[in-house]
Amino acid sequence: MKSFLLGSAALLVSAGAAHAVLVPFDDFSVAQGPITDSTVNGARRQTGLLNIGPVPGDLRRRLTADLLERDPPGGSTTVVASGVLDIQHGAGERGENRAIYRGGAYLNSLIASSAPITNLALALRIVESDANPATLDVLLNGVNIGTKVIPANTFDDNFYIVIDTSTDFTVGDLEFVFNGTTGYDLSFDTFGFLINVPAPAGVALFGLGLLALGLRRRV
């Protein structure tokens, strides 16, 4: 994994006296999968837990794929390759796909490194979505802590999901659960935290910050 991520590096976005700090926890430089489910209403397929943190056991990632509808051939696939999280479906397929993280103490430490915290959000950078809309639900220990609709035909965009500043990630797994209309495909290249978002200027500057991070990791 890239040194700027492993060192818990933060991208500072200034707006006068206020500032937002972008702290990535997965830039998808550690490959995993693919995991494919080709059986409708069968068992959800999943990878093992893979170490992606700076120290073994700090942060681990699991990928899953669960095919819900199928018009053969095809399936529902989740894969991390070439620095991107890809979720793929055939033209007649629809599935539920997850990226699951275990390592709440490490995630808490990333947030605490930017204390004091006035507000907090999960930050995601999307590389591309196809013509089929999708939905992201974020679960912590099985409880929904945020939802985001991902519009069709989105390219190189950033979005965030506001969460409570007191969120304790040690209570259980952090899960990003993707669903969508038939045939949906998605690609992401950064998951992280956005801390102390200044308003209103900070929203625009946050976009510039994530864009800078995306460009940097492609160099």
C-alpha cells in the first residue's frame, strides 16, 4: 500500500481558519478477488479477510458477491485490481456486493489523529458508474449508519456520507453494501474519512481535495 496512506497521511483542505482533513483508509492498492456468484438465491460468496493496514491485523478487508437476479450467462463479481474496487454484473444480472472492513481500533485512531472533531463523514471517490443507478448502504455492526444514491453515468466524482462524530468502529465490522438496477457496474478508487468539514466552502474544496488524491495515486 502506498506510503502516504500507510502513514495515515491526511490531505488538508483549507478554507480560511476552518479546514477539512481527508484521511484515506483504503486506496485499493492491495489486490483481492475476484469473487463471483453465479447462482441466484444461493449462498453469498466471500473472500477471506485480507490484511491491508500498515501492521498485520490493524485493518482487514473482505469482499462478497450475492447474485439476486440472472439472465444467463454472467454473474455478480467484486474485485480489487489495479488500484480500483470494481463491482460488475452482466446485462441481465443484479446482485448485492460488499466491501467489509474489520479493524475498528485502527479506524478510530485515524479519526482521533485529527482531533478535535466538529463533524465527520465517510468519503468515497467514484471512478465510474454505468447507465444503471445504484445505492450504497453503510452498516456498522449490522446497523445502517448512512445511505447514498449513486446516479447513473457518474465519472470521476466525490461524495460523502455524514456520520455521528461519536461513532465507535470497534463495535463491529464496517460494511459498504452496494445494490442497483439490473446490470449495474461501479468502480471506486478511495474510501476514507472527511473530518471537520467547513461549510459551505468546504464542500467544494473537499471535491478538489479528493480529486488531487485521485490524481496523485495515478502518477
